[in-house]
Amino acid sequence: MEQQAKEDMNEMTMLMRNYDSKLYGEDDTSQPTSCTAPIIPQETTKKKKRRKRSQITVCLTNCRYESIRKVASAFGMREVSEEETWNFYWTDMSVSVERAKEMKRFQRINHFPGMLEICRKDLLARNLNRMQKIYPKEYNFFPKTWCLPADFGEALNYSKTHKNKTFIIKPECGSQGRGIYLTKSLKEVKPTDKLIAQVYLSKPYLVDGYKFDIRVYTLITSCDPLRVFVYNEGLVRFATSRYADPNANNTTNVFMHLTNYALNKHSRTYVYDSEAGSKRKISTLNKILMSQGVDLSRLWYSIDQVIVKTIIAAWPILKHSYHACFPSHDTVHACFEILGFDILLDQKLHPYILEVNHSPSFHTDTQLDREVKEGLLTDTFTMLNIWQCDKKRVLEEDRRRIRDRLLQTNKAIESPGNEDKEHEKTPWQTQIQWEETHLGNFRRVYPEGERYAALFQQPSGSLYTGTAASRARGDCARLQREQFEQGKAKAEALKKPSQMKTIKENEKKGEEGTITSVGDSVTEKPKGKSRSERDQRKEAKERKDNEEKEKSKQDKDKTSQSQQPIVEKVSKPPYVLCSFEPDPIVEKEERERVNLLAQRDFLIRSYGMLEQIYLAMKKMGTLRPEDERKYGVYGRLTAMSSSPKKI
């Protein structure tokens, strides 16, 4: 028994030695059998940790929405300032040309230059009116609109012939329902104010007796080629008072006729409920419409058409501005944009476009807003493929290009892999493939076959012509040019009065010479025996009449030509001889002058120019006592606005 125990112990020690040798790598061919053995070396794990994507940076200096910061941080983006090299720039304001031209090839911004062509109310009206004249059957989805004061006469004539119509007046570039009101007569509108006048849609589609509009979120990922996506979820904003046809008693009730959330949230009857409240989801509206037997596919297809046609109206300017601002962006699209289209349905379920918002609100006051807007932002960042472009690689390529250009190296001697690169996909093809496979809750509405091909063939001359506003601007420019030429001609004539006298004397001598020659011919003719005296007298009278007619024609031609100041002074001597006498006042010119003065006064006051000048002069100490007495109200207003409000 003792011998057997000793043998067993020897076998156990041998096994332990073999196990230790395998465990600590003495035998390279063996595999570890213990669960504590290191399966993966530490060096390889370190290498894998080093292979990380470069962090994406985003600049949110001019962004006031916390929801965008939240979603950006969820994607691993790091917020930086404007001075640092950022990948994405999200701003609530429109893009200036200077900002666009400073961007590098890997940088992207959330606005297209030139998008204000459809995002400002006056420019949207001008572009849609222009397209309606070219394609009247396609562009019938917006109310009849006039841009004041240029179209004031046309709008006034329309209101006189359509006395049962109600008009809605909007500021040309306002938001959140500020400055909007209804009127039955356009005579109440000042002819010098810059406003938008629309025919009010008095028969909207109602849900439970309330008027509503739909906020449809639209994403444009590129403008050349144009790619448009519509988000399936959105907001439906209801009025807070039951709707009634507009009359003299209810036109001032903004809670009945306007659906803006910024206005209706102050109403006592505003309801916070996602299913039956004053703000709901599009999916909730779809359930209500489906229960009423509405064909949803047909309805949303017509809404998609309205959105695409509106964008096409501004597409030539978008394309031109993009290529002018971003000529070197060849790896990613420099711009993307989320637009908020406000759509109103009439009682026949025809969609009408009210306005386009280039910076829709991303405030998340309620859970409903949070679900819709954060989902929209998440799907947007996913579709943009934020990791597509490598910032370091692009910067290295730019440095190499600059070095090659400075050293003037031969462009033919390039890397040997050019033939292989030709067979690779371009960045645009990879981006399109990525978008099609990462739609999320978006749906692509353009491109869509050849459906809209004819709308892109816009006449080049129609971009800035064909509207009453453009005609008024052209007439005004022509009148100013003529007045300038006339003033210049008068000044030249006044400088050289001696020339006028010589010209008059020569003309008088010429007239006397013609009269004497006619008299000589009359007196000399009786010597001839072939004609009688009566015939000679008739011929002399006819000659005089013909000469007088020719002189009158010449005088008319001379007065019509403003480029000949000396001749003009002959036809109008009072302006030359008595320069101190005032010109006769023309009623039409005086009316135009008063309107222009009123318009200038309105612009000066609305832009706060007097206030800025007063503050600057006060800061420099150049104000006189009478100026402080006259304009001191501006200093008091700024002091009141800058002082903290007491709660």
C-alpha cells in the first residue's frame, strides 16, 4: 500500500510539472488547458485599442437648442468653438457667403446658401408666382399672394372686385405668428409698408371643429444632384377656439384663425394631450383621417408633390450659389438642411403651402416634442454618415497639393494606383448608397423618375422678371435714370448761356433769309408769262406752310431728345433764362415723392438707425443740448430694455 501511494504521488508531480511548463510557455506547440491561461496576448489588445475613429467635432456656438447638443453627444461628437477645426457647424441663422467660402473640404454646415428664396415670405411668393405663370397647372397649391407695396394697386383692385374675400396680412420676414392679422378691406393697409397680402383660405378641413396645419419636416442632403427626404412623423398644430367663417366680429380672434404654437400656448383653452390635445403627431392625425375614410396614400403623395415643386422653384439659385461658394468640396456635400413646411388642407383635402421655415424649432417642451424632434435629429445624423470623410487625410491631401503647386511638380507623375482608383466608387455614389440603406423614418420623395423633369427647364430670364414687383422696380429705375439725364442736361445748359444766344441769333437770321427768299421768288415770278399771279401766290403759301410744318416737327424732335441740352433749352426758355424760378409741381411726381419719403422714414425707424446714431454720438460726447432734448427718448428706451426685469 505504501509503494502504491508513492507511485501515485510521483505521477501527480510529473503531471503538475507538465502543466506548469505548458502554462508558462515552455512548450510553444502546446495549447493552454486552464481557464486562467492568457488566450490573447496583451500587445494585440493594445493595438486594437489604438485603431479608433477620429472624433467628430461640432460647433454649436449659434445654436440655442439643447436637443441638438444631446443628440450630437449621443453620436460621440465633441463640441468646439468657431476658432477650432470643426466637422459640423449647426446654426439657427442663415449662411453668409463669407462663412461658406471659408469652409474646408471636410466641413459641413446645416444651411444652403440661397435657401432664403423660399424661406422668406416675400421671396417665396415671388418665386411661386413666377413658376405659376410658366406652369399654371402644376403650381396651384398656394393662395393668391401679393408683395406690398409693389403690388398694392393690383391687390386693391382685386379686393374691390371680390368684396366677399378675407385677406391675411403678414410681415415679409416674420416668424412665430408675429404681426399677422386678418382684414376684410385692404384700404386699412398702409401703402408704404413692406407686407405680404394673401387671400385667406376660409374653408379649411376641420377636426372636431378646430382648424389645424401640419408641420412636415424635410431633409435636403444635396442640391446637385437634388435629393429630398420627408420625415414620416411630424407635428399637427391646432387652433384653440372653434372655427367659424371670418366676419367683422371674429377677425381679431387669433386663437381661431392662427395655428402657431407660439400664440396658442398662451390661450386658456390650450390642451396638453398627445391624442386629443392642441398639438399632436402626424401618426395620430393619420388614424383620425383613416377612420373618416380618407385615402392617406393619395393625400401624402400630393403633399410630397407640393414640397418638391416648392424646392424646384428655388433650385437654379441653390445650384448656382452652392457651386460659387463650394468649388473644392469633392469628398462630402458641404451642406444639408432640415426645412419645416407648413401645410394647410382645405375642405376638399387639397394641400396648400403657407410658409417654409429654414430653422424650425427644436425645443422639447413636452414628451411629444421630445419623441418627434429627437428621433428626427437621430435619423438625420445617421443618414449624413458623419464618419464618411477623414479629416486628417483631407488635410494631408491639401498640404500635398499646396506643396506640389509651389514646387511645380509634374502632374503626370502620380501614384501608381490611379487605375485602381478609377474602378472604385466615388464619394457621391457611396453617400447615395448609404442614404438608401439608412433611411430610418425618412422616405425619399426626390429623385422620382421623370415626374418633375419638365419643371427644371425654367427660362433663364424668368428668375428676376415676370412679376409686378419686378416691373415696378424696373419702372422706378428707368424714371431715376431719366431724371438724372435731364438734370445733367439742365446743368450743362446753365453753364453755357452764351451758346444759347448765338444759337437763337442764327436761327432768327435763318428765318429772315427764308422769308426774303420766298418774297423774292414771289416778286420775281411775275416776269414769267407762263404762269398767272394766282398760281404764284398759291405756290408761295404752300411753301410757307410746308416750311412751318417742318419747323414744328424739328422743334418736337428736339424737345423729345434729352441728350441734346442746348436744343431742349430753345424749346423751354423759362428754365434757362430764369433759373431762380421753381419748376411747376406735378401732382403724380409729388405723390411718388411723398410715398418714397414715408417709406424711407419707416425703414430708418424700423432698423433703429436713429437710436444707434444717438448712442454713438452720446458715447463720443458730440451731442448738443437740443439733440438730447429732441432724441433723448432713444437713450431712455435702451436703458429700460437693458435694465433687468423685476419678477
